[in-house]
Amino acid sequence: MAELAPFEHTAMDDIAPTCAKVRATFLSHKTKPIEYRQQQLRKLYWAFKDNEALIKEACKRDLGKPSFETYLTETGWCMNDCIWMANNLPRFAKDEAATDIPWTNKPLRPRIRKDPLGAVLIIGTYNFPVQLTLLPLIGAIAAGCTAVVKPSESAPHAAVVIAKIMRESLDADCYTCIQGAIPETTALLDQKWDKIFYTGGESVAKIIAKKAAETLTPVTLELGGRNPAIVTKHANPKLAARRLLWAKTLNAGQVCLSHNCTFVDREILPAFIAELKNQLRDFYPDGPRNSPDYGRIVNARQFQRIKKMLDDTNGKIVIGGTMDESDLFIEPTVVQVNDMNDSMLTNESFGPLLPILPVKDLDEAIKIANEIHDTPLGTYAFGSKSEMEQVMAQTRSGGASLNDGFFHGSIPTMPFGGVGTSGQGAYRGKASFDTFTHRRSVTTTPAWLEALMDVRYPPYTLKKQKS
Ligand code: NAD
């Protein structure tokens, strides 16, 4: 297996010329032919395949990610997406006949062209470092855009592999990777873009949206968390515990869609907690620390942030609680909290903390969930059919999984995105193509129609006005 090269920041002086080159290539129309885009996607597929072992190694080093999780959530997904997109691209890119056209306008043959937006900037984050950076790139390539990609510096090994994959497979005049942190991203934001696609936290999203607003550059923002899970007294405690535990232990809880708090009906609380204990033993018979199937926190800064949430809580730890900074290990930790102002609920844990707030009934759970965050990225509900529908009817969120934790987010062809402060815009499947595409309305007025169009020309005689 090839060795992982060290992470190096791109020289600041190279940023503006690189972006100018990518823009110039877009303006040369090189990326317009569908066959060219398909060829780039297929080459990207093979680069994923060739570098599969290296991606696994990088994700292991960055996040202690189990290699099966890396396959499921990073390489496998990206490879499938390249092929799926290449195969479906002719269908997506074809002109669409416009619908609901008045019969008088039909001779104009109204249609919608699918034009690429232009040169785009994609800024990635660290938790699924490959997938969250390169799935948007697949959409940009498919749409016919050129792109600069900025992986997260918090997952430096994955960032190195991303650059390698792009270098080995893609046309360097069109698609380029810039490495760096805040200074490099700031320099990138100073360049001219036709779209900025950002995945990460809310506070940086505000910086990006503000900067983009100066030039009216459109943005897609894929943001975070503080998602509610609700378990009613009619839920199956074993099923709810198993599924919610899975959604908190995958990637050691570093999942934007993960539930940040679970509101549990008091009647079912003891059974639910007992089942969490059982399921945890079932997942990790020798304990999560000794398991090859449990990841680590990305770095010491995030470790300290999560630890502080646990230090600040007024709740009671009912499962777990151990941690070791030297190994960036945090045990899956269940905390029973007393009120909605607890630090565990007001912050996004983005880690393996599972606070539980006991509630008297479903109405109270919905009320509190809405007060904490009325537009989270995901909502999860366990209970009877009508209770789950009540949750859907009385809450808002980017997406939702009923009778599960964030499973809706694993369907590669379903649009994925937030609402309100959890994000704007969506991607994945056809939505990835759409997010980098301008739907351009086009008509063609036939010469023969002139005889019927006299009415639109001045002078607006009385005869014309009455016609
Ligand atoms: P991060 O530290 O990796 O930052 C994200 C990106 O922003 C990086 O590329 C980084 O270089 C850049 N950045 C950081 N500070 C910046 C600044 N001041 N100016 C310009 N760019 C800057 O990750 P993070 O922000 O800590 O990510 C965690 C958050 O991301 C969580 O809230 C999580 O819920 C959210 N997230 C959302 C999704 C989604 O798809 N909706 C996916 C994963 C994570």
C-alpha cells in the first residue's frame, strides 16, 4: 500500500491563480460535453477503487474509523455515486419540455436547459471527510461545473488522500484541491465563485454566507445538529434502544444527523435504559474501548469540547462516562438530565453523548423539542403510527426517520439537506446535479408567428386593445 504523504498547506500565493485557472477553463466550455463529464466521473470511480486501502488507513488515523464503516459511509458510497451519476447523467442533463404552458405560447417550444452554474467552491468537514467533500464534487462534475475543493484540515490524512485521488483521476485544469485551514479558506472566499457549497458548523456558515452575500453568490449550506429523538410509552424499548444506540455509536457519534437528545416517556424510561445497557453489551462484548468497531474523537480540541459538556451537566450519568484523552476515547455515555436548559441539550454534542430527558407525554416531548431547536437537521420518533405522524405534523426538520435513528440519511438518491438554521439547499442523487445547475428557460419564436403577433407592437390602437 502506498504511504500517506504529510499534510501540507497550499501556498497562499497559489490560491488566486489556481482559482483563476479553474474559472478560465469553465469559460472555455471544456466541461460542457456530457461525455467529458461521464469520463471524469468514471476516472474518479477508478481512483476511489485504486485508493480504497489508503482511504481506510486515512480514516483510521483521523477518526479511528472501523474499516467496514469507512467502506459503508465513504468509499462504497462515493464509488456507487460516480457510476450512478455517470449512467443517469444524459437523462438529467437533457432539456426538459416546459409544462403548464398556455396554448398561445406553445409555438415558442418552451423548454428548460440545464446549464452548469460555473466555477464552484466546495468546503468539506471532518466527520465523513471523504464522502462529505467528494459527493458534492460528483454533483459539480455532473452538472458541468469546474470546482475547487477545500477538505477539512481536521482530518488531515483524509485531506491528503482526497488531493491524491483528484490529482490522479481528474482534469487538473477543471478540478483542484486546496489544502489549508482558516487563512486558506478566507483567501478562497475572496475569489469569484458561481456557487459555494459548505458543510460544517453554524458559526462558520454565517461567515461564509456573509462573504457570499457581498457578491450575491449562491450558497448551499449543510449544517448541524441538535436533533431530537422521541420515545413514547407505546414504543418497543428494545428496538428504540438498539436503533438509537447505533445512531450514537457510528463514527463515535460524530454525525450531523445524530440525535442530540432523547425525550423518553417516564413510563417506559426504566425499560429503555435497561435496554440501552443490554444493547451496548451486545454491540461491544469486550467494551467499546477494546472493540475494533468503535471509533475515536477526531482531535484533542473536539475531545475537550465534548468533555466540557459532560463536566457542565447537572444530569446523572447512567451508562458509561469514561474517557481517555491520550487515545481520544470517549465511551458511549448516557446521561439522564433534569431540564431543557442543561448544557447537554443546548449544545450539539457531535460525539457519543446520549442525554435523556424524561417527559410526561408526547405533547410535552414535542413542545420541548421545538423550544430547543425548531429547525433541526433530523427528527426521530418511536411509538405508535399515529404518534409518529403527530411528531411529523407538529415539528420541522431537514429530514426524519420514523422508528429509527437517522436511517433516512443513508439513502443515496434521496435529497439531503437542512431547513432554517440546519442548512439551505440539498444534494445527493439527482439533487446533487440540480444544486450545481441553472434551469434556464428558453423559447424560440418562429418567424411565421409574426403575423399573429402584431398586437404586441405599438402603436396600441383601440382595435388592438379590443382584440
Ligand atoms: P470543521 O472544523 O471541519 O470546519 C468545516 C470547514 O470550515 C473546514 O473546511 C474548515 O477549514 C472551515 N473553516 C473553519 N473555520 C473557518 C473560518 N473561520 N472561516 C472559513 N472557513 C472556516 O468542522 P466543524 O465546523 O466543526 O463541523 C462540525 C459541524 O458540521 C457540526 O455542527 C455538524 O453537525 C456539521 N455537519 C453537518 C453536516 C451536514 O451534512 N449537514 C455533515 C457533517 C457535519
